[in-house]
Amino acid sequence: MEFDEIRPYEPEEMEQAFNDLIHDRQFSLLMKGLVPWLPKSVRNGVLKLAFVGVKTPLDFQKRFMKPIVKYIIRRHTDGTVFDDACLPQDKGLRYTFVSNHRDIVLDSAFLDLLLIQAGYPTTVEIGIGDNLLIYPWIKRLVRMNKAFTVRRGLSPKETLRSSQLMSRYIHYAVTKKEENLWISQREGRAKDSNDRTQDSVLKMLAMGAPDELKDPADRLRELNIVPLTISYEFDPCDYLKAQELQERRDNPAFKKSRQDDLDNMKTGIFGYKGRVHYHCAQPVNQWIDELSELPKTEFYSAMAHRMDKAIHQGYQLFPCNYIALDNLNGTTAYAAHYTNADRQRFESYLSGQLAKITIPNKDEAFLRECMLNMYANPLRNKLAVG
């Protein structure tokens, strides 16, 4: 009961949660929009029939989410690649994947499917900010989909309590439930794609370990952390991120609305992503002992730096990354990595994305530079680590 306020649904709760979901008014309106020719009673009947045999959240993912994610990959990407060569051959091990963050919904959804396709026995539980759980049906759906809640916008005292609870749950999920976990390396997405692991995320992961584990390296070792690199050839939310950067520049008090979050989720799911690549680095347990003698004040910073190096080395680079850096530098230093057709395609893509931004006082030069930096930063970071 300790984790009831944040955990995913347990198997015995799934049937009631599903019934509540299909009778939710807003969810019914969503389903009506997808299949307007079917009466509500027929829609619900079909969903109930499809739910037969679903006992666990993993069953739900395989029955309902797997075909949806495969459809998104087929329709809105040019294919996905999963590189797990650095992981041990024993696929029965459990991991805490800590990754860079590109898309609100699909980063973990793609990982779920890729793990199953690669022969792993289960998917990942994911941390999702409660700021995204805008409607009751969304909260129900993500809890059925193995999501635990990350609370946002709390006071410092509440934040500490929430972090302790979440960390205890993560340790419980990995060691007792034998689940994989996915969590972003930082709070929110890096709007400029300059991916950096926050020390605070690692401290949060460590604080929930058993009291007898005093050393921070031992506290993290229990989670079997894997740095994970997610590379999208094109980020369909790039123009929304650039727009937000200008709005924050022009108004430091700017805050995203619920509608902004919904727009980002919808655009990320249904926008074109090109090629998608997931790269697993070595589990940190293979090198964490090298840092174990450091004082606590230095340990987490060194750990974050080492994980960043692994994540940056794992980037899959595409022609647009090289074109963007050459554009920003005013050179053709990386012209060997792209063709004239690649350049024309990327320029056409950028123009189309910039045209979608309709805010007042639109600063075209600033927005274009923001978007170019989003594509150049993965290359800069990979070059920096060799």
C-alpha cells in the first residue's frame, strides 16, 4: 500500500480499470472520433472482446499497445533499430534504462516494442510526470500501460518526500517485482537536444535503496542502470520546442498550458520521425567501482559525466546532423557525410516546420538557429567524446 498513490495497476485491478476507461465520457469521444461509424455499444463490445484473456499490464501492452506502436512505426517512421550488443547475453536480467528524452510518449513506447521483438521477457515500467495526466482517462490508460507517476510542481519539502517515495518504488520494482524501468536522464526534454544527465536524477535513484547500503555506488548498483541513447532522424516537435524557446526568451514567466502538452504529445506521435535508433551502452555496474572511492559530493557529478559520455557515444548520426552543424558554422567541413539532395531535403523540411510557427513577433532567424542547434548538438557531443 505504500506505493498506491504512484504505482501502475496490479493484475487484480486491470479489469475494473478497463471498464472505467471505456465508460469514461472523454475516452468515448476519442474512440468515436477514431471510428465514427460504429455505435458506442458496438465500440465497447469490440473493446471488451479484445480484452478477454488480458490479466496483467504486460498482457495489455501486448494485446493493445504493441499493434498501435507497430502501426506508428510503419506509418510515421522509416524504421527502428535496437542495438543491445553491449548488454549481457542473459535476457532474463532486469535493467533501469536511463536515457536522453526526445518524445513524451514514444521514447518508452518504442523501447517496449523493441525489447519484446529482441526476445526480452518483459517491457519497462516508466516514470511519467503528473502534469501530463491531464484527464482521468489518460491517467488510467498509462497506469494500465506500466507507468508510475512522477509528481511535479511541489514545494521543496513535498518534492523530497515524493522523490524518496518514487526511489523506494523504483528499487522495489526492479528487485522485488523484477521489472525493467525507463526514466529520463533529466526532468523534461532537452529543448536544444544538448543531452545532459542531471545529478539530481541519480541522487533520487540512490535514495530509495535499503538503509544497509551506505555507499552511493552500492545504492545505484542494485538498479543495474543502462545508459540508453535515443536518436530520431527528425523530431516532429522541433518547431514546438523552438517556439517555446522564443516564448521563454520574450517572457521569462512563460509557462506551457495543458493544451501545449497535448499538442506536443499529438505531434510527437503522428509526426514524421525518419529513422529511429536505440543504442544500449554497457551497464554502469561494469565500471561504477572505478568511482566508488570518490566523496559523495563528487561521485554523482562524475557518474553523470560518465553516463553522458556513454549516451553521446551512442548517437546514431544522420545527414541532417552534419548539414545543421555546417550551416551554423558557415562551412562545408562535413560535406562528405551528405549529398546535395540531402541538403535540399533538410532545407525544405526546416522551411516547412518553421512555417508551422504562428506566434506574434515571430523571430525567424532565432527560431531557425534553435532548430539547427537541435540537430547539430548530437554531432557536437559525439565529436567531443571521440
